[in-house]
Amino acid sequence: MKIIKIDKKEWEQGLDKSRKEYHLFGAVKDKDYYLIQALGDKVYPDMESSDTILSPKSVIFPQTEKMLTANLDEAQDNHHIMERVETDYSPRAVLGIKPYDAKAFKILQLNFDTEEFKDPYFCDAYAATTLVGLAVNNPGQFDFSTSVDTGPFDETDLDVLLIDTGNEYLAKVITDKGENFISKCGFDNQTDEKNALETISKLKKKAEKAIVSTVSHDKLNGKTILELYNAPFWDDIAFSCINCGTCTYVCPTCWCFDIQDETKDKSCIRFRNWDTCMSRLFTEHASGHNPREGKTQRVRQRFMHKLKYFPDKYDQGLMCVGCGRCVKHCPVNIDIREICEQMNS
Amino acid sequence: MHTYTEKIQNLAKDVLKQGKAEMVIGFKQGTIPMAANPFVAKNENDADNLIWSSTCGLNLANYLPGIKKCEGKIGIIAKGCDSRNIVTHIVENKIDREKLYIIGLPCTGMVDKKQIALLFDDEITQFSEEGNTLIVKSETKEEKINKQEYLRSNCKTCTHRNPVIYDELVSDLVEEQIIEDQFADVKKIEAMSSEEKWDFFDKLTEDCIRCYACRNACPLCYCPTCFVDESGPQWVGKGQNTDDIKTFHYLRAYHCAGRCTDCGACEEACPMDIKVRNFTRKLNKDSLELFNWEAGLDISQRPPLDTYQPDDPDDFIM
Amino acid sequence: MGNLLEHVGIEKERVHFSWISSAEATKFVDVVKKITEKVRALGPNKKLKKQYN
């Protein structure tokens, strides 16, 4: 394991060097809040930023993503044949991603990148991406990442983990992708591993201890699906829900999408958009029948999927990384932590 | 604790005990600072969870059409704007007046949570209020601020703080605000050139994620299928195309013409802090200027877009 | 309706309302002429024209 010391004064210079090879993404203040954005020339990520409203999932799984095009001009040989659109998959790096947000990509992979099925759009974007995480030294009150098998220093899906030690970052180089990015930045001040690891371990313990928010889900595995599905509390939980898509769109692990075709004159594009199980349309059949007609059914679906169906199917923990975005942004304050406790009790 | 909280709890208990209503829709304390969770109390024990605070900015009238299983009356806590949306529901035949037991709440305004959050670099950990003073704390500092300065913009220009329809009141009526220029914000946009206006609304909607929280938080938006959700025919594209996003916002606004009470629930709900009232405010101004109409004041009045008068303004017809 | 369109930046000369009976052919021609003149003076509309690509 290589650990590089980066003087913060040299950080931006290093990023500029990396731009020759990488498209950079990071948190930028837009109006009054932070969003993950592609960084233009001389734009640097705000490493001190609080959480971005939306998770970084859009870097690899955009809200609207073109997939295929077709030419409808019958005079052309290739008419009506869908062809993959050209997308730029040259290397990109996400800077300062929270370690648990990065872990969320591992969860998305379970859906998009399996032995049997590989979603080319996700896989190509994922392969092109280097995740440069920033350990969370001061977790916020919404952060319950340590309760869901990740945490403020989780390295599971990072290529580099940066640890802020005041005037400098310690960069723990985890993968070859990470190694390449760090060397392209010109950061090469290798530091004594033992000392650095000790510092990191201290900060990690401190951060984990600072997490005030927890959820328990230890009993979920022992309950049957039907027991939870038929539990008496769903109507009460769902009462206040307005069925907007906020929770699913801000979530780093929600992966559902809808495919649309649009045609203009002789050209057609097929693209996909994030979809939300909160919407009635999500499950409406062409016949008009809707298996999730009521809002209680839709609210139950979201929580059952994250906290029961997913863990049962994949045996990889909950479909939640404890970022707290849905808790913070839900317009009516539906709180997944509370619901998880209710399901677990 | 807000002085209304205890009164609401007692009134709700009484209402439930006496069978004046089968349930009471109100708010309970949220799980995070500055959050209130819409809640229905079905018995006296539940009523102990009802609260009031200056963060109860959502519009409870929104929940009325969704209640299907209720033999008796539905009780509802209604501040000024909620009561106006109840009137609108009655006028539009969504619900019978006889079906409701309205606990009116004279309101002194709701706070702008996003503006308060901007006072802090870190997260707010505590929020409480004493009269007109808001006490807001984070890990690093504490602020005592004057509530009137941190009201939501719709509350700043509100002239109907008192409920317009009720069976019982939580407190004495409050004094209504006299607003010198109710539509200064709209006039500012009206003074712009076409290009400036276009750019203003471009910028306004650029971060929209189409979660439809604005629509779903709005008591007016009760269509069984919204035009954006129609698939045969599909009226509007579903991607993140700016013209599709704007089409949604324009058409939603049109559907609120002469109906909007400027309750601010749409902006309150928006996760991206988009000031969507910029669309509906223009229509409210026109309703007032052209038809001398403010929505939801009187259950015996039909709305202007629902009636014809020989003297309706028609100078737009060439 | 025209007011909100104008408010969001569509030039007001692009949107016209008129009331013409099926028997008023000359009025119809008149109105259409006036509209086309006004719109021609503005040039092509670029707003709310969806780009497909």
C-alpha cells in the first residue's frame, strides 16, 4: 500500500496536470447549494463542501442517458436499425466523493454488471471512472453509514482515499486506477506507511465515534417477507407521503430507470431516465391495471426493496449506504431510519 | 413548545372524544430539526403527538382528497392558506363542507428553512421558538433571530393569515398584514425584456430534477393522471430536456390559474430550492387585476375561469 | 394565457387571440395577414423549440 502526502497548496496544480488525461468531476457551489458537476477549466472541487443534494451516481448513471439512435429514412441502407450512440468514455475522475457514496456504486453494480447481464452504458462509464474519495472527518447528523456496513473511511469502492490532516492530504492509493491518477497529478511524495496508517486509524476512530445516527436491522433477516409486507404500520407511514420522486432521485443506490423513444423527422433516439417507484406510472400496465395503485403500496415497495428484498436476494447488506440524503430532503420528513427500526422491532 | 401545540392537542382530543370528527389531520414533530411530519390522529392518544411550529409550512388541504375510508367527519388543522385551499376543494366539488370539521389556526407566518440554513456553515442541530424569536443551533454556533425577518416570501406578502372557514379556532384571530405592494416581485419580471425574461426562467428551472414534489405538495394538483404522466398520447417528453422541463412548469402553472392561494407548499417541497411560485404569482396578479379575484375566500363564489361575465376583460382579442 | 407566455419570455406579438365566425371570411384573412406581418417582423422563433439529438 502506497501512501502519498499532498500539500494542499499543490492540490489544484496537481489537478490541472491530471486534466490532460481526465475529465474531472466534483462538488461545486451552485446558487446556494452543492451539486456534483463536470469541472470546467480552472474550476476546482470544493473539498470542504457539505453533502451535495444529489448523490454522485449521475457521473456513471446520468438522469437522462442516450442509448441508441436510428435513422428512419428508408432511402438509407441502415434505416430502422438501432445503433449505439457515441459517448465519451475517456477517463474521468470524481474528486472528494464520500466513501459511502462510492460504496453505492458497488450496489449499483449488482444490478448493472453481473455475470449474466452487463449494461454496457454503466459498465463503460464505471470502467472509465476513478473514484478519489475524501474521508469524512466530521460526519453530519444525518450520516448513519456505520450502521449499514460502510462508514466515513470505507475504502470498498475507492481508487484513492484522501484523508484531510489539516495542511495536507494523505492519499491512500488503493487500486491501479488510483495509482495512475495520482501519478498523472504528479503527486509523488511517498510517506512512511506506518506513521500515516496510525494517523489515519486515529482519525477514522474519531469520525466513527462522532456518528450520532444509527439504525438497527439485525432482525430483518429473520422475518419473512410476508410478515413485513403485511405489517400493520404501512398505512400510517405512507399517510404523509406525497409520492414525489425526491427520495429516489437523491439516493445513491436507487437504480430504476425508464426507457423512452423520441422521433423527429427521420431520426429517432432511445434514451433512459431515472424512474421512481413512488410514481403511479412506474408500475402501470398497458391494460390499465396497476399492481401498485395506492400510495401505501408504493411507499412499502421502496422500503421493502431497500431493507428486505435486496438483502434477501443479494446477501450484501441493505440497499442503503446511510448518506441521509432522503432523510434530509424528503418534503414531508419520512425517515428511513425510523421505518427500518419499525420493521426491525 | 409553541403556544398553539397544547391548544391543538386539547381541541383535537375533544373533537375525537365527542365524535365531532373521526380523525384530525395535523402535524407531528419531525425526526430532524426544522421538520414537521403531516400526521393523522385517530384517537385521543394520537392527539398527544400533534404539534405546531413555524415549520409547518406544508398545506394540509392536500391530504383531503386522499382520504377514502372515513365514515364520519374529517378534522383538519387549517392555517389561513390551508383554509383557502379547503374552500377551493369545496368549490371544485372535491369534498363536502359537511364532511369536514375545520380547526382554524390564525397564523403568524411560516419560516423559510432554506434561508435559515444559509446562516450556518454546518448543519442545524436544534430549532426552537419563543414567540417571535427563533433559536437555531448548530455544532459551532447559536443564532437568535427575528421570525418576521425569516418568513417565507409568500408569508411576507400574505393578507389572509386568519382562516376563512372554520368550526373552531385555536386562538383569537390575528391582525392581518397590510401590504403596500403585493406583487413587487412579479413587476420586476414584467419590466424585463422578452430575452431577459426567457433567461430568467431558464436559470430558474435549470436544476429541476422532475421529482414533481412541487406538483404533489400542491392541493390543487389532484388530477387522477397528470398531463406529464399521460402516455397515450404523451404530451411532453420525459427526459432532462430543458424545453420539456419548462413545459411542465408552464402547464402546471396554467392549471393553477385563479385557483392558487400562494400557500408556498410547492417551494417548501422543492429539494432543489427552485422558486416555482414565480410562475403562479403572475397568474395570481392577473386574477386580482383582471377579475378582482383571490382564490378560496368564499364557498359561494365561482372562480373567474369557471364563469362568464359580459364585462370580462377582452382587450386581448384582436 | 397570453399573459403568462409573455411573462416567461415569449414575445407577445407571437400569440394572438381572435373571435371569427365561419361567415367572416374577410375578417379571417385580415387577422391572418396582420399576424403573419407581426411574426415575420420578429423573425424565426427559437424558444420552446425542442432540440432532438
